[in-house]
Amino acid sequence: MKIWVASQDIADALSDLPKELPDDAPALELAVYDGKTALPGAPEEVEIWVPPLQPVPDLGAVLGRMTGLRLLQTVTAGVEPYRPHVPKNAVLCNARGVHDAGTAEWAVGAMIAVLREFPGFAAAQARGEWTYHHTGVLADSTVLIVGYGSIGEAVERRLAGFEVEIVRVARSARGNVHGQDELPELLPSADVVVLLVPATADTVGLVDAKFLAAMKDGSVLVNAARGSIVDTGALVAELQSGRLRAALDVTAPEPLPPGHPLWTAPGVLITPHVAGSTPASLRRTRELVRAQIFRYLTGQRLANMITGHY
């Protein structure tokens, strides 16, 4: 059985897997394909593929040749690049949970950094200036989490000691979670709006000029989802007016090109899509992939199967 994985690190994690398999399990042939080198063999012969973090070039063409693919296991929570190209007989699974810790830490750190004006103080330090003044604070604020899944839950756990009110929003209402259709009524009372939704037909462009206009003056938009969720032009206009602030780990376009107005917009903190790029994520990716392939080879139900929207 031929398996392509994203890195030698993952291949090493799978190297002793045959010891745990039944005697009649197929022999495993592991190959590393990181998308930067030539294909390590014939795609038609691959049964399991674990693609790299960044989609490989000509993704549609590669998947189009994978006629024998049965399991496509991503190392990301988002699977939007893969969905249109999944071969007919393959199951698509994502890495739900793998990046929860890193992304949640980034979201909390980013909102604190913007509210307490850390980027401005860092710039003043570089100039050798002592710029004492009062700043905002997270305590006593309302944090609206848009896209309340496993990462949203992780954000809430990390905010537990910060004396904030949490308002939860998901695609559909459930229990103490509001539905996405309630956003117009919820946005005006939020001091921080955290975006954690997947990129789907329902969410691309969700944060448009109307959405931003409904946000409270001085509030902070934190995007740890996908750049396509936000209308960049509308956000730049709000930032340049000074009415809103933002922390962005993702942008549209991405990477953000030199000279783009987002770079110099006031009140924005930008990081280069690094929220989930942590040692914890790498460890949990190895564990997930190993467990998932074990399930596949032993006929167990797979985890994180993508059906419907997500």
C-alpha cells in the first residue's frame, strides 16, 4: 500500500506502525511529497495521501491522477482547496483539533497586544522613546467568537481568567450558541470579534462593509480564520478612519504583497499565517496522522470525516 506524507517527520512517526497491525495487513510503502520536489512516484498508485500544510502546485491535476486514492487526510482544519478535487472513491478528513492550542493562544495574545497597544510601544522602544499613556484592556469586555467549534472552545478556555463575557456564534444556533443569522444584533455590543469560521460559500465575504459598520467604535477584529472571510477594502477603510482596530493572521490576498495598504493602516497587527505553526501542532499532527492511518488499516471508523459543509 502506497502512502504519501507531507514530511519526513510524519514518515518517521509511521515507520514502526506495521508492528501494531495484524499479520495480514498490507505492507506499507511510505514516500514524502512536500509539494516542492518532484512527485515521488505514480499518483495513480497512492491509496493514502497526507498533503503538506500549503497546497501543492497543480493540486487539481495531482488529485485528478489519484484514481486509487481512498483517504485524503489534511494537516489543516480548513479543506477548501481540496473539496472540489477529491476523487470519487476517496474520503476527505481534516485535522480538527491539531491546531486548537496554537491558534487559540495566538487569538488571545493578538487581542491583548492590540488592546494594550504593544505594537506601538515596540515601535517607540525601537526609536528610544518613552511614550506613557493609558491603553485599552481586555477585562470587563465582551468577546464575540464567530465560528464556535473546537478552536472557539479553546479560545474560551484560555480567556477564562480574563474577566470577560463570551458570546458564541456558530452556523446554526444550539444551546448557549447563537446562530450566524443573529450577528447583526450581537455585533454592536462586542469589544472584540474573533473570526474562526471555515471558508465556505456561507462565510466567504461574511465580514463586509455592513458587518464592519455594525461593530462598536474602537472594537477589535481578530481574524484567525481565512483572509477570504473579510472584505479587505472595507476593512482598510475602517482602519484608516480610526474607528476599528484589527489583528490579522490571514489576509486577502495572501501573502500580503509589498505596498498593500493593510501594511500601513493604523491600528492593525499582522502576522504571516503563523497561528497554528507551533511545536504543539507538529506533535499533534503526527499523533493524528498515525492514529488515522491505523484506523484505516484496521477497518475502524475514521475521525474528522468531512460531510456536508463541515
